[in-house]
Amino acid sequence: MSGLFESNPPPPLAEALRPQSIEDVIGQTHLLAAGKPLNLAFASGKPHSMILWGPPGVGKTTLARLSAKAFDREFIALSAVLAGVKEIREAIERAEQNMAQYGRQTILFVDEIHRFNKSQQDALLPHVESGLFTFIGATTENPSFEVNSALLSRAQVYTLKSLSPSELSQLIERARVSSIPNLEFEESALDALVAHADGDARRLLNLLEQIRNATSATGSEIKKIDHEFIHSALSMQTRRFDKGGDQFYDQISALHKSVRGSDPDASLYWFCRMLHGGADPRYLARRIIRMAWEDIGLADPRAMQLANDAALTYERLGSPEGELALGQAIVYLAVAAKSNASYKAFNAAKDFVVKDATRPVPTHLRNAPTQLMKELGHGKAYRYAHDEPHAYAAGESYLPEGMPAPHWYEPVDRGLESQIAEKMAFLRKLDTEAKKK
């Protein structure tokens, strides 16, 4: 009957297995191993403000709590999702009280610090500067964009990484020994669990808890959990993806660079990762068109046509059928001859025009729709290229007077541009001969 009146239910597995010391932390060896930054910071006994940046479930909150224990400080935690100016003020008052009554300094931990607006972040600044508390922020977003520069300049940024499969396997073993000793897993089931977790320790422990509950719900004793039971007990997990966040832009960058690097398999991998993560195929279609113009250009003009056709096909068919057209365009772009000569020429010309003075149009190139303009010499001495040998007015200049030939467009020796390069070399030879005459 005593269980009937128990008011404190057992904590979730993720909380029960939260490390109680730095030595217990699994992962983040680039920060916590001997001689590494956070290990040295803890060993020094001198806390400093920091921002812990990384994906969910990699130990940001755990490290913040362990910091308070390592430095013997009071610990105040705020969630930027729920807290406002009132909660910030109360936290500051508690820190002041800790100092005045007990002589103890405080660590103020703000989870999801990127959720605080500028004024909320600014409210922390004077107290960080005065030393009232040591600030620790946690964020899944790039702090360069999401944290005020003033606060960022006063905190050291530490980047946390997703746990590796071997680290997740260590976590499973720890959970089995301490909390779920009756569960046995086949090797394929363990592999499936690690794959489901996708580098997230909290997700892994929640999955283990789901499995423990699922085995209890079956009403029969399961001797060994296999791959099929894992998939029947767990819902499908999507790959980590954050539309509009760092992971979104990292993955589109990886896709673009894979196409530029002529790797069709890697290109398809990142394309499918983004689709699976929920990226808008129309956005991907626009980026595919951009790739064709930027990285292939005149080396293979068919790439631009195919990219546009794929985008139109998607508009007509939608998902999932239209995604095939986009995937095929990705493969073509990856294997096509590459040239950024036109892209570089355009950027160079644009940059020159922005910085250069306003040069007048040469008289022989000006329009002459009226008699007065003709009398002023507009269009005089203009050479009609079609009337010249090779349809080319050798030696003629189409640039403003006094402007040296910039040679912005220099075709590469790949694809169609190799033929363009041959033609341009021939025309320049005609120019040279004409100038000698």
C-alpha cells in the first residue's frame, strides 16, 4: 500500500543517468580530455563565462551543472523559452542574495540563449561585467548570429559535437548495467538503436525507456530484443535537420560543394538528406538552377536548360514524382564539365563598375535616331561586324575611350568553353594583325 502514496515518481532515464562528475561524461573528448580546454578550466578552479554550442542531447546542460559543482558555485537555471524580464530580474536578485548572505558566487545558466531578444540579453551584461555571476549559455544555433556581440565578446564559445556510434554504445551499456539490467539486445537491435538516436544521447535514453515500457506492455517475458522489435516499438526518426538554422545551411553548402566537386553520389546523398529532413523541394530547385549557372556555365549550357526543366517538372508533378527530376538534374550537374569563368567575369565587371568613374559611351557606339545626333557624329565610323571578314571587326574597340581591355572572361579548357577559348584566341590574333596594319 505504501506505493499508493508515493509523491515522487522515478525520474526519466535521461535524468537518472545524468553524469555526476566530469569523468562520467561520455563524448566531447575534444573539450574534456586531459589537456583540453574545458578540462583545464575545471582543473584551474577559476570559472569563466561561456557559451556551449551544439545539437540537442550532447551534454550542454550537464556541463553547465557540473561547472557549478566543480567551481563550488550556486547554480541558477533559466530557460529562454519560458523566461522573460521578470525571471531574469528574480535570478539577479537571487545571485545578489547568495553573495550578500552566504558569500557564494553564482553560475547563471540560460538554456536556449538564442531565444532571448536583444534587450533580454543586454540585461545580463552589467552583471557579467561586475562579476555578480558567471554566465553560461546553451544554444543549438550559431552564436555568431544569435547572441549579441557584446555578450559574445565576454564569453568563450565551446562547440559540442554529436555523439559517435561508439560513444552511444557506451551509453547503452551504462544504462543496461545501472537501470535496465533485465534487457538483452541482439547486435542488430543495438545498431538500430544507435541509428535511431542519430548522435543524440537524450534521444537514445528516451528510446531505451520506450523499449523498457514496450517490453512491459507485451505481458510476456522477452528474452532478447531483436531488430524487428525495435522497429515495431519505436516510431520512425527523421534525421537531424533544422529548416532555416545552421544545419539547413550546412547541408545546402555540402550539396552545392558536392556538385561542384563532381561527386554524383555525395550530391544525391545531401539532396536526399534535405528532402528527408523536410526541406522545400522548390528551394532545392532554385539552388540547383543557381549551381548550373555558377559552376557549369558555358562549359555545358545544357545543364542550365536541364535544371530549369527539372524545376518546371516538379511544379507540374509535385512530390514525390517531381523529386526524381530534381535528382536527375543533380546527377547531370555533378558529372558535367565545370566552369565558373562567366561567373567570375560577371562579378569582376560588377565590382569594377561600382568602383569606377562614369565613362562616356564612345561616339562611334552611340545611337543616332535624329539628324542632330548624326551631325554630332553619333554612330560615325561604326563598323558593322556582319560586313567584315569572319563577321568580326578586327581591331575595333567597344570599351570607353582610355579604358584598357580587362580580359574578365577567360574560358577554361573544359567542355564547350574549350571551343570558345579557341575562337577567342583566333579573334585576338585578328585584332593583333589589324593593329599592326
